[in-house]
Amino acid sequence: MRLYEPSDLEACRNLWRELTQRHRDIYDDPTIGGADPGPAFDEHLTREDLANVWVAERGGEVIGLCGLLIEGYVGEVEPVVVTAAERSRGVGGKLVEKALEEARARKLRFLNVRPVGRNVEAIRFFRRAGFRVLNRVELTIDLTHNILRRRDGVKLHGEQFQY
């Protein structure tokens, strides 16, 4: 694990593409992220609230990345991406630990994550990593009325939601 360097740009763009493809797959929507989502990583790097980006390497190859956004006394881990071939080997957990260490060093009060509702694997990963407080719920109205892309199955406080 180390801090991001400009020479990591293309590798991190590729990881961003993998993350976007994951979202395309779980939402069955090939339009997510546009024709080439890789350059969106460049935009992420220009965020004013971006405190740090770390990369994970194996054999000199970048296999994961993690960012930390900070607003006031609140941090957010965004994104956490590990290349598919390296998942379930502890890389994501180590990246999140880096963000957690930095959040503690900066004396932040809270550290948040916001996985998309349908990404059950990510939600389980973050729960195992210690994120167990349900802090905020974001509800959406699908203005495209494309209900075929939504799934039933999540209940919160006795209310049924789609995801």
C-alpha cells in the first residue's frame, strides 16, 4: 500500500472502468459511466474534498485503489476498487484500513461509505470492515419509470423498498 503517484494514472483508470462495469452489471445498464468511464478517475482526482488516494500493488502492478474524501469532521471512503482477479484476498480491507488510519490521524469524527444499494457484496464487505451504523438513507424516485431494472426485497423499519 502506498500513496497514489501520477504514474499510476492509467492503471487507476482501468480500475475505475472495472468499478463502472460492476455497476453496469448489477443494474443491467450498459450506459452507466458513458462510452469510456476511465477518464472519470481524472475528475475524481480534481475533487476539492479529496484528501488522499492510495494504491495497492502486487509484483509492481497496481491492483487496487482507495480514496478518502473529507468535509469538515466527516470522511468518506470513495472509491474502493480491487481488480477482479485479486478480490477476496484482503487487499480491499487493507486499503480501507489506510483510509481509517488517515481519518483517525486527522481526528475525524465519522468515516462513511456509500455503496450502491444493489451491491450486496460491497455492503457485506464494508460491514465486515466495521461499518455497522446505519447513518443515513438515500431514497430515489426513478423518473425513467424503468421498473424492470429494479428489484424488490429490502425492508427497512417495516417498509418495503426496491433496489
